[in-house]
Amino acid sequence: MPVKVLAVDDSALIRSLMKEILKGSSEFQLVGAARDPYEARELIKRLNPDVLTLDVEMPKMDGLAFLQNLMRLRPMPVVMLSSLTEKGGEVAMRALELGAVDVVTKPKEDLAHTFADLREEILAKLRGASKARVSALRSAVAPKKRSSLRLTHGLVAIGASTGGTEAIRQVLAQFPADAPATVVTQHIPSHFSRMFAKSLNAATSVRVKEAEEGEELRPGHVYVAPGDRHLVVVKSGARFVARLDGGPAVNRHRPSVDVMFESLAKASPENCVAVLLTGMGDDGARGLLALRRMGAKTLAQDEESSVVFGMPKAAVQLGAAQAVIPLEEVADRLLEAR
């Protein structure tokens, strides 16, 4: 049976484009299209869709208000459609906090042509959403208070994809202000990575920023891979240094978790602890295996707490993870491993 999709967008053009994108797909069926949240509410009751695509800006009720109500009353996987603006980035981060599984950015110009070019991305995100466990998104635990670590060496590495923005937030919320230097690769649209880092910085004790070329990785700081660059870590004397690579996508992703993990395997794996969190596909699994083989501590999130148990599962199947643990234990294990 194909996955039933309901598109909610006030733009007739977008509704038409979604129909064209899904037409002929054996995986997905567009069962309906709503112009506003009130129409969407009735169609959800009648059509019982598996996945929703939801525009942020709509008449009568904005997308965020509708999403919040939906997750309270009838939780289901939602892929948000957001504009390529700073405001759009802020709204996208809020949507992910409220329970959206993923975000697709709508182009500013030549909407019909460019949106059609996004077909494979939209299908991939719908595929991830269709496998998502929304209950895992809604079961975050309160962060624990921790004493200072006073560690000046070592490195923590975190990789994630679908469902990862909130999983990463939950992990970092438990880090003390002087936690080890931490690098993060999250599959996220290029225009949103800076906003993602900003939102994490506001919610945690550590300083979170988007990684910059050539900067030293310091304790108490978290460095997020830019949405259109691979984050590579190199050793320079006793220091870890960030390099940004604009090369081809790896595993269909740039940034790629495998690229970051494999760079660490070459740099100083004995001083590294890495975790692969929720995500669709297998990016990061081979890199985590390389780290384990070189003496790093390696972890994977378990199935029950993962929104999508794709990337962690691939790592487990390769024997890359020394331990498979629930999300609520990840911060403990990352910090204890130092």
C-alpha cells in the first residue's frame, strides 16, 4: 500500500506541484490537498493520511499553531514547507521543536521550475517521515543538572538526520559549560544550519556556533557543520582544527556524518567518543566503524527512542557501536567516556 499524503498549502500552485511530484509514484499517493488548516482538519478525519506536508504561512491559522494543535490531538508525521528567509529559518526551527519530522525549503523565484527540481528531496523526506515514530519526538526528558568537568582534551562527535535536531538538543542540554569540544553534523537545509546552531546556543550551557574554516575546537564549545559543507576535523599539534569541505555529497548528503567521523578516525581517534543518532539511511555507519577500529568509543541510539532507526541500525549491523542506548542516556555516556 502506498503512503497516503495530505498536502496543506494556501497556494494552488504548490498544491498542483505536489500532485505532479507524487503522480506516478508507487510509494506515495496524494489523497487530498487543503487550502487552510480548517479544511485540513476535516480531510484528516475523513482520509486518515499517513504523512502531512504543511505550509508555514497560511490564512485563518498559521502553520505553527495548527502543528501544535495537531501534535496534541492527533500526532502524525509532518514535513514543513518553509521559505528561504531568516524568518523562515526561525519558523522551521520552531516547527521541529513542536514535532515536525523534517523541513523542505521553498525557492524564492521561478517557483514552478525550481520546486519541481526538489522532487527527489521531497520524496526522500516523505520517505523518512513515513517511517518516523512521532512518539519518540514527543518523549523528551528533562535535562539533568551536571557539575563542571574541567576537561581540556578529547573530542565528542555527534551525527544525526531525521528527528536529529531535537535529539541533539536534548543531548546538549545536559552538557555542562566546560564540556569537551563537540562537533555536530546534522542533515539540514543549508539556509537553516546557522539558525539551528543559534537555537541550540540559546537552549544549552555550552556555546554553540556554526563551524568556521580553520578555527580551533575548544572545550565548552559545540561546532555545527554548515548546511552546505562537510565538517572535517584535523589535528594540528595538540589542537583539533575545523576544516570545511565543499566537495561532492557523500551518501547523498553534504554535510555527511561519514566524512566527519572518518576525519576523526585519521586525526586522533583514541581521544574521541562518537554517537550516531536517529536518521534515515546509513550515513555515519561506516565512519563510526572506522572510529571503533581505531580505538574510539562509539555509541548508537536505540530503536525505541529513535524517530527513524535507519542510521543507528546500519551502524549496529556493521558492528560499529560498542553500545546501543536510549537517547536519555546518551549525554551520560558521552561525558563518562572522557
